[in-house]
Amino acid sequence: MWTLVGRGWGCARTLARWATGAALGPAPTFGAAPESWPTCRVYSSAEFKEKLDMSRFPVENIRNFSIVAHVDHGKSTLADRLLELTGTIDKTKNNKQVLDKLQVERERGITVKAQTASLFHNCEGKQYLLNLIDTPGHVDFSYEVSRSLSACQGVLLVVDANEIDLKNADPERVENQIEKVFDIPSDECIKISAKLGTNVESVLQAVIERIPPPKVHRKNPLRALVFDSTFDQYRGVIANVALFDGVVSKGDKIVSAHTQKTYEVNEVGVLNPNEQPTHKLYAGQVGYLIAGMKNVTEAQIGDTLYLHKQPVEPLPGFKSAKPMVFAGMYPIDQSEYNNLKSAIEKLTLNDSSVTVHRDSSLALGAGWRLGFLGLLHMEVFNQRLEQEYNASVILTTPTVPYKAVLSSSKLIKEYREKEITIINPAQFPDKSKVTEYLEPVVLGTIITPDEYTGKIMMLCEARRAVQKNMIFIDQNRVMLKYLFPLNEIVVDFYDSLKSLSSGYASFDYEDAGYQTAELVKMDILLNGNTVEELVTVVHKDKAHSIGKAICERLKDSLPRQLFEIAIQAAIGSKIIARETVKAYRKNVLAKCYGGDITRKMKLLKRQAEGKKKLRKIGNVEVPKDAFIKVLKTQSSK
């Protein structure tokens, strides 16, 4: 594993984009070489367990930094070692993903929520305050990373190059790749093994040496940026803030620039990594603030807080996250609607990249249409609802936002616009009403070892991608650029890419607008009845294969009944695929151990009539976990 320590805002942005696989130019240069680093003493956080006096840390002794990397590259493991070295946590064998506090994070072994920890480190007789933010690595949670960088002046870039002490590791080759691609001198790469703790002390030294202190003014009026928040049912909203100017303390009256509401500060503090109250927070520091915000709409990510009667120019905030996947969410029992509404509001406070619109379904009742950054994002959100709020929901088939250009002036007048956006497949307009359909496209960048290039190109072509560029980075690595239809990559493309490349390929994408496409609405029928929540929009050329795959997966997901279930995929009145779930069958001939054949025929006929009646009146229940399973295009058999 290599750790690169970046300096400044430009470097933070550059390294963060590099960590998600984007193609970039030369990286900025860094600070002094490793041999000039001072000798630092570790295990100093334990001295600060009493109520902290944050005035002991001048601005020049503060370092705010994030850890960025691809998914499963060891960010959280490195964070554990840094917490141990500074004495923030005791060194035990149980320290695994300490900052991954959510149950879903520990179960899946991934980070989905950026977490902050303040470390106290003694170096050459000076006490340093190191504010660490551990960020997610999956592309679905890139919004968490962008928010975290707003509170930082530099980043640690973790490059997974196998363990440095393993026989198959090739440090020289990877060093040369880093230097050639990003213009980062090889002698500035720090070779570490976070799992074993090898050479991790050098990371703390590099953070102090290479990352600059924040540029702030403590004598100016308070100006604090809300870059994250959580909800506590007893204390209300807990806002994570980065102070750019001024000082804030308990009892201060502050104003939200977004809502113009005034609050009294009840508590301020730092995360160490648990909440630890302090007397005050000063400009340049990162911490938390509780001010009696009870309504989840009062805490807006990107909001600026300032002192009452001392208004300031609001900070730029964040660019709104753009949802890539939409899905309907409904309570299993409509009596739980209000409880689920409250749970969604509280969870969207913790995850502001989720968009919420009210929706309703004839089959499922009142619910919501939620927008997510990707399928993993959607699955994690659903899992958190179940685990943290004990909410049981039905999620409909995920879809992407399509557009349709209306054909008649009457329709344009009805919709009040010529081009409409469709986020619910059930509302997809008929071909007779539109002149053309448009689907969202993205420009995808894939960086892979050259031995996997052929397989990856076949995968991209199967997903209707158009190749735009192919560059050989060096003798062993290739960068591919493709224009992808978004609906082809949003479900399982990332998993397929990782599987084909043994986990070595990286993938990143950016919005590329819309393009014309031949789209059709495909209905899924159970015994002739349309299942509204399984309606999906597909490309005309792939309708048969996708319809067949959905029917097959639905067949595996549906429990057998006492009657036969016909599963059909239809476009309009045309059936394009069918599967049948066979009925349970009682052996009515068991008692007929002889006699005339007419007796057996009579019993079989009576059984068939009973099953025919059951088929008319019987209800087919679709398990809630079937809605994601049926859309997976690759067979799990």
C-alpha cells in the first residue's frame, strides 16, 4: 500500500478525482522529502480526555485532511492505525473499522458515511490538532467525499499495490506508474502496511509537513459551514461544522443563512472519535454543534451559520447531488405511513443526496419516489431504514430519468412544456404521443491492466456503449473511454467489471446529457394482471432478453401456490416472454389402487376444476426483495 499526502485545495480535488478513477494531468508537487521530517512523539490524545480548551491549538498547528481511495483499498484500516498511534483509541485486536459505526457498514465491510475524528499529536514539543475524515470509496457515495473535502486542506491518497511485505509485491513498478501518470516523485510515496502497522508513523509526520494549515481569521465574525449532520431523537440535529472565521461557544445565538432562523447553541465539541464537549470552537477547527434544531428541514447541508446581529457573506455551499436511480418506496402496511415518513425524513438528513417526492400506487397505496446516486446507495438506504428505524418497506424496480418530446400542441399545453421528464415507468407516455424518447448518457472512464482489455471491451459493447478513446498509460495499463446509456451501467455494471478484471479495474463516470433512443415500456403480468411496481422501460433491441431474464428471476423468487402462476413480459398487447410457476399437486390417485380408469379420470378432473377456480380468486404475493433481484441481468445460476 502507498500513501500519498497532498497539499492544498487544488491537490485535494486532484487526488480525490484520481481516487475515483478519473483521468487527470500532472499532480501538484509536494513538500519536503521524508528525510527532513522531524521526530514526533505519539500517544498524546490520551492527555486530552478532560473537557478540552481548544484555544491551545493555534491555526498554524491545525491540519484538516481526508483519506480517499477506491473501494476496499484500506482507508478505514489506515484510519484505525492513526487513531491508535495518537492514543485516540486503545490498541487492541478488536480495532477494525472503528470509524464505520453503522451496522450496514460493518456487515458489508464498506464505508457509506464519512466520519470525522480529531487527533491530538505531539511533535517537536508542539501539540497538533489533526482533524481526520474517513470517506467512502464506492462511486455511489462520491457526494460524501465532495462534502468532506470542503472541510480539508489536503488528502491522504491510498494506493493499493498489494502488501509491501508480500513476495508478489512489486514496489518499483508501482512507484514508476505513479510518477509517470501523476508526476508525483517516487521518493514522496510512503510505503506502508496499515493492516500490520508498518511505517504508518511516517504518515503523521507527512501530514504535518506537507498539508498546510487552514487559512482563516479568528478575529472576524463567526462563519461556519455545515458539511454533515446526524439526528438524535433526544437532542435533535447534530451538525458537523467547519469554522472558517470567528469563534462559537455554548450560549451563543446563531442564525442559519438558509432559513434565517435563530438558535441558541446548547453544546459544541469535537469528535474523538466519540462526541467530546469543549468550551469553544475556533476558526480552522472541525467539530460538532447542537443548537436545538428539532425539525429535519432546518439543518441544510452546505448552510452557513453566523452570530446573531453579525451577518456575513454565506459560504458557497455544495453543488446539489444529481440522482441517477429512482425507485418507489411504500410501507407494507398503510397504517405505518406516518412512521415511515418520519424515518425517511431523519435518514435523508443524514444522507442529503437522496431526493424525495410523494407518489401513490393503486396496488401499494401512498408512498414516495426516491432518487439515489446508484443501486448500492439504494440498497444501503433501504437496509438502514430496516436496521435503524425498524421500518419494513417495498421498493419498486429501479429506473433512470427519461425524457420524452411531446408531439401535439394539446399535450404541450397540458404538461406546460414540450419536453417532459419521466421518473416513474408507469407514467411512460405512449409512442403515439411523442416524437422521440431521450435517455441519459454518461462518459465512463475505465482504467485496467491490459490483460483484461478484451473482456472489458466485450462487456461495454454488450451494454450498448460507444468507444470514444483508448490510451495506453504504460506497458501494463490501459485507459478506456466509453459513452454509456445510464440505464445499462446503473444496476450491475460495476460488479461485472470488477469480476472480469479480478478487482483491478477502476470505473468513474460523469454526466453527458441525453441522446435519442428507441425505448418501450415493458409490463410484467402475473396470471394476466399487470404488476405496476414491476413496470420497466427498456431499449427496443434488448426487450426480449431483459423480459426473459426478469421472468426467470421472478419465477425463482415467487413461492409456489396451489394453482399455476403464469409470468409474462408484454409490450402493449404483445407477449414477448413467459415463465410458469408450477402448482403444488396433491396425489388424489393415492387411494385408487385398482378399479376402472373412469374413477381416476373423475378425480383428476375435479382437481383441475378446483385449481382453475383457485387461479381466478387466488392472490399472488410478490416478496419485497424480488424487486431488485429481477432487474439483475446476469444469471446467478
